Amino acid sequence: MIRLKYILAFLITFSFLVASKLSVAQSTSQNISNVNVDEVSDDKLMQLLQQAQAQGLSDDQVVARAQAQGLSASQADKLRQRISVLRGSGNTTSVNGRDSLISYSRQLNYKPEVDSGKREKKDLFNSITPRVFGADLFNNTHITFQPNLRLATPLNYILGPDDQLNISVYGNSLANWKLAISPEGNINIPGVGILNVAGKTVEQATAAINSKLAANNYAIGRGTNVKVTLGDIRSIKVIINGEVTQPGTYTLPSLATAFVALTAAGGPNANGSFRQIEIIRNNRIIRRLDVYDFLLKGDQKDNISLQDQDIIRVPTYKVRVALLGEVKNPALFEVLPGETINDVIRFSGGFTDQAYTGRIKVTQIIDQQLHIGDIFESDYKNYLPLRGDKYVVERILDRYENRVVIKGAVFRPGEYELHKGLTLSQLIKNAAGLKEDAFTGRGIITRLKPDNTYEQLSFDVLGVVNNTTPDITLQREDMVEISSIFDLRDKYTVSIKGEVRSPGQFAFAENMSVQDLIFKAGGFTEGASAKRIEVARRINNSDPLSKNSAVATVFNVNVDRELKSNDAKFILKPYDIVSIYTLPGYEAQKTVKVEGEVLYPGSYTIQKKNEKISDIIQRAGGLTASADVDGGTLKRDNIAILGIDKNKVDTTGIEKERMERLGRLQRGYKDSVKNTAVNAATAQMRNDYVGIDLKKILKSPGSNNDLLLEDGDIIRVPKQQQIVRVNGEVLYPSAVVFEKSKSFSSYVSNAGGYSPKALRRGAYVVYPNGTVKATHKFLFFNSHPGVRPGSEIFVPVKPERKGLGTTEIVGLTTGLASLGAIILGILSLHK
């Protein structure tokens, strides 16, 4: 029970110290899930650990108890790391028989002002005006210049009121004191007395403490040592005035430097100087700070540590100039007396790679107006910038003073140096000479005239190269073009079609034979004929006045099927078309499939060209006893329906033609009944079914109904059907049991009858064999087709009738009124 009380007391204490915003719970179920371990000071955390140690709890048990009360896993990890750091950095000494852990982690002993130095908001139009060089340093949220409070104690640090000294006595005597310096500058050493340390450095204070302890019977230097470090540090007040963004008095750490204070105040404003910032102490300027030293060289020699009541004054700038154009950092730069334009260029980072460095344009203020001048490169070191000067570094010209260009059929086309007296023949030699395909009859020089217009000069390429025609002296920006013979003619090709493995178009080559082209096309297919190969050649001299003039010359060529090289060759010419045909009598095997109620269903190979449906049924053993002969169907590929061998043509084009034909068929019918019939036919053709009457076929083999078989045909004989399906615009589409005595209307009634949208005169029946029969009119009555087992009755929907709109009614009424007025006028004339 006693141990449990300790644990409960620890948890309550931990919650109170860690989360000051949370009230102390009335029970042990307090939740600390919103605690941030980073906000807990080392002293408070050390106090907790000492209490836990006194109660017999380990560090892991402390973390576990905190998690049990709701501390998140991430915060628990941070707590564990903080404890580990404290355990590793502290010194364990025995005081009054107990271990105590002293932390030397340094903190601020005051609460800093929140966002005391508000950053200047950037103007939305800042990008179109020159920026002040250095202004971004103090507006950059990633640079704060805040001092590191965890650095080793600076020996030259001057102590003052509110600083804290950590004094550790170890050896023969043991003691640990944390002593704050009073406003009078004194510390009170327990059992020793008062010692004044204000104004002393840490090193001087350590010597004074050693002397004080030695005078009070501490064996300093004889087995006892003293270590003095700086604990929590004090704050100082610094006044920042002049041309700054936020002038005022700022509370800063005593380790703060001038840059820390300037950052807090937002830095110099638009009129503030960046180069003559004054640091005033005891009414005397002790340092002038030049921010450019830090920006350009990283030099912080003038960034000194501040003391309480120091004053930082930012005066107005004296001379500021603008350097724009082709420099690496265009901006407004502040110039001190004695600095030249060369220094301003150095401030900007120097010229860009495309800068014209020979001259800088300057716009100056002369009395009441502006003056434009030039500063030459030789004067950069001597020219002193004046107030309001604006310098512009221009870009080099996009032109060459000594360039000629050659392109086309030479081995090394490109740009070349124009030296004095360079001729056309020398340029061709510099370009490694003409290519083999160069067109030597004519070349062109495009020349830039003095008025920046162009003229063209032609020359004899072969004559210039062989020195048989006068050479041409080149000028700046001349462009020489030598064409290839392939650029001056169509691309030569030959084509091969028919029974080769890869038919198509191929590049022409001199002395290409028919055998060469067949070889390029992958060789013959199995059914190809090597005899009677046709070669079609263009005719260039056809008689346009003759009706029977030839449009192509056709040659018949025989080649060896093995494409032997010693075979006689027929040499091709550009644009020849070679056609390879199939061997006479060559037929690839064709198969059909028989499914359903036959004795031997399966795939069968067609034996004869005139083999028919009845023949294949006989080869399949005939029908079984349960076969529904009226429901026999034939499924045929669309290409076969058109009567075309799919192995020899482009099936994609034929399929496209078939669909276009069906589209024209549908668009040709407007009546809804006829449209229904067309839709049924379209569906039938889309499903590749051919309507057959298997009963008639088997009764009269070889008749017109007995179709010849095609490759891929599927004949299916179903079992005897016992139902009829009723679909479409009926109240309850369903399957109805077939009865011979039932009529078409009876089946529709068994499906709930017609719906209000039903088009009764458009109803039709799809029979099991794929044929369709529609309703037709007899006098004033609808004559419905008969129904067989396995049939499907389909009732289509009525077409929507568009009523007359307001505009149509008004127009019709107006027309009738006009017609009536005309009739009355005619009648009145005859009275």
C-alpha cells in the first residue's frame, strides 16, 4: 500500500509539473495526452526524476507510468531521450546520503517577447523594382542569428545581475550550488558568505570563488577542486532606433550580438544604411557595422556581443546606385566614399557570361534633368558613383563577326571561321569534302547584303571543286548549301503483294531482282506459286489521246522456289509492284463443327468442295431421338457469308464494308414495322446466324436449302424445346410452356398482355433456327405468325410522336386564316 501511494503521488506531481495548463485531477485517472515534453525544463524534469528515484522507480517505469496516463508514443520517446541526455550530462554526487543529479543545461531566465521583430511584408510588385542589396538578410525567416545557449561557458563572458552560476565542489569536499547574482552583483555561497562577481568575467569570478572557499577552510588545491559554469543567463535591454523597420527597445539574451538585435527589429528600412550601422555604448560609438562584409565575405568581425542599454542606430544611406542588366545579382547598392564602379560590380557578383563588358551605360542626375553617358572598361577602377546613378550592363550582340555556314551533302556541315581570303573551295575542304551522294550540278550561296537583305548566288559544285570554274571569295554570314541527289527526287521504293510472309513496301536498290525482293519479304508462303509471278511497271510515255493506251507494263516471271542465287534474275526498277499468286489447286484444310443432338458431335474436316449440311450430319451419325430438328441452326463467319476466303483478303476492310452496308439498310427504312424487321435481321447478321430449315434439308438432301459448307461453320442441333420466351413491351416478360393449342395472343396474355407502349403490329417471332417472321396486316386485322417450341416472341416499343410546338401551331393557324381570306375574296368577286 505504501508503494502504491508513492506511485500515485508521483503521477499527480508529474502531470502538474509537465502540463501547467491542466488542473490537478481529483483522481489518478488524469489524462496527459496533450503534454509537450519539449516544453518541460531540465530542472523540472530533474526534480521529477529525483522524486521517482526516492520512491524506488526506474527511468523505464517513469516512462511507462506516463504512457499509462495518456502520454503519446512520440512524446514518450522524447521523454526517454531527454532522460538519457540528462543522465549522461549530469554529475551524480552524494549530498546528505542521497544521489542528486545536477544539470548544466543552460536556459533563459526570462520569457522572451513573442515575435518582437516582425518581418517586413514583401511587396507584391517587388519583382519589377530593383531590390535593395542585403534587405533579404533580415527578412529571411531561415536566418535568425540567435545565440546557442548550450555552448560551453565563454570565459570572457561578463557576469551581471540575474545571471546564474553553477558551482560544483568535488574531491575531499562535496557540494553543488546554483546561485543567482543579485541586483547588487553579489552571490551568497552557503556557509561561506557573500561575494561580488558583477562586472567580472567567468574566469575572474572562478578565481575569486576559489579564494573565498580557501579562506573558509575548503582544501582548494589540496584534494578539493572547484568548477564554475554559467547556468541560466540574464536578459539585456537594447535600444534600436533610426531607419529600421521596427524601432524600439528589445529584450534579448545577454549572449546576443548586433545581428540578433537587427533581425529582431526587421533590419534597416528602405532609407536605412547597411554599411554604417552604429553601436553606441555609454554615449560613445564603439563600432560601425558593415553588413556587406558578412554578405560578401562572411566576415563578422563587427558583429560584437551587446551589453545592457546598448544603442544600435541605423542612419540614412548617403549614396545608393542601381546596377541592372547582365550582372549576376542586379540590385540597389550602397556605396561608401572612395569606392568605384568596380566595387559595385564586385558587390553584384560580377558580369554574367553573356554580358558586354566593354562599356556600361549610366543614367545620371544633372541639375534638373537626366543625362545618359557611357563608362568604358578602362575607367572602371577610377569612376566614382554619384547619388542616384543607374547603371545598365547590356548583352552581347546575337551575331558573329567571322562566321560562314555550310550544310548539306558534306561530311562535316556546320559553322566555320571566316578568315581573310577564304574561298568556297577551301570551305568545302574544311568541311572534309563532298559526300558521295552530293548533287554536283548546282549549289547555292545565301548572302547577307549590307542593308540586311538576302541574295542568292548559284555555282557549279563540281567546277569549283575541280578548279574548272572561278572560285568564289566568301563573306561574313554566307550560307553554302550543297544538296544530296536524294533530296532532289522521290524516295525510290518497290512493293510486293500476295503469297509472301511479309508483304509490303521496301526501299529500292540498284540491281535488285525479284528473288531479292521475295527474300526481303520473308520468302514464299506454303501455298505460293513460284511460276507466273507478275511484275507491274510504271509507264511514263502513255498516249493520252488513246482510249486503250496502257497504264502499266506487266511482266510474267518464273523463279526457283528455293531462291537460288545462280537463277536467272529479273532486275526491278523503282516503283515496281510484284504480285505472288497461290498454287493452282492448293487448298488449306477447312473444318466445321457439329454440336448438340447428333451421335458423334465434334469437329469435321471438309472432304469435298460440294460437301453440304446433310453430308456432315450423316458423317456425324445422324440425329438422336431427342433432337429438335426444327431448331437446328448454322453459325457462319461474316466473311464466309459474303463468299470470300478469309485466308486471302483483308478481313478488316470487309468487316467495315459489311457494317456500312447494314447502316445504309437501316437508314433506308422509316416505317416502324419495317425498322423492326431490319433490326431483327441486323441482330441475326451480327450474331453470324444463317436461317436454315434442317427438317427440309434432311428430307431432301442436295436441295437448294442444303447449303454448301464453309470453313468455320458451326451446326447445332438442340434438344426438343418445351418453352416459348416472351420479351419486349409486355407487362411481365417471361418463359411460357409451349402448347400446340395456344395462339400468338395467348402467349402474350400469359406474359401479362401488351404494355401501354407496345407496338402490336410490329411484333415478330424469332424461331429456334434463327429465322424471323413478322406480323402482317390482313384487311383490318393483325395476322400474327405461328409459334413453335423454343421460339421467342418480341414486342417492340411504339415510336415517339413529336407534337406540334407553339411556333408550329401559330404558323399553321396563320396559314389557314390567310387561305380563308383568299377564298372569301374570290367568292366576293363572283357575286
